Amino acid sequence: MEDLIKRAAKDIAASKYAIALTGAGMSTESEIPDFRGPKGIWTTNKDAEAKAYQRYELFLNNPKAYWEEILGLRGVYGVFHEQIRQAQPNPGHYALAELEALGILKCVITQNIDGLHKKAGNRGF
């Protein structure tokens, strides 16, 4: 494993244009649950998963109503939104911000909505 880490570091340092692609796993260390992982929202609450698929139909048919419903939710999703508000970046977020500050990493592309990359100091994404 150590050889792979050294090789990755060498490849990144030698790259001309390095970017980082991140997803839900990046923020689980910051105690933001993902949806499908072992402790994910949908894994631990099958009802929440079923409702998400139902809400998708609402999103397609009436996006305004969908967002009004989602933003007004309590329960599982209300707890999720509170976790996002309280979450702090973890060492992975800070490492990417440092690589960007050094000019090694050009940008972060993420599907996450938690804002932790920005809180850690990343500027470009």
C-alpha cells in the first residue's frame, strides 16, 4: 500500500493539470451520512429510500413543489440538513485545499452539497 501511495504522490506532483473528483464518501468522516453506504440513510431506513423515489416523480412534474417540500422536511431529512449545517471539514478536505494552495491541484469537482471543500479553503470547483 505504501508503494501505491508514493506512486500516487509522484504522479500527482508530476501532473500538468490535477483535479479531484469527490462524492459522499469524502464527507462521511465529517459525520455526514451517505445514502447507500453501510450506515447510509437509505440503508438504515428503507422507508426514506422509497419516499425519495416517490419525490423524484414530484420533482419531474413540479420542481417548485418538490423543493418546497424538501426544504420544509423534518425527520430523517431534517436531521440530515442539520448535520450538514454543523459539519466541519475533515483531514481529506484540508489535504485537497493544501494541494490547491500549493498549485498542484487545479480544482475540486464534487457532487456534495455540504460546502465542506469551501470551508476547508478550496477556491476552485
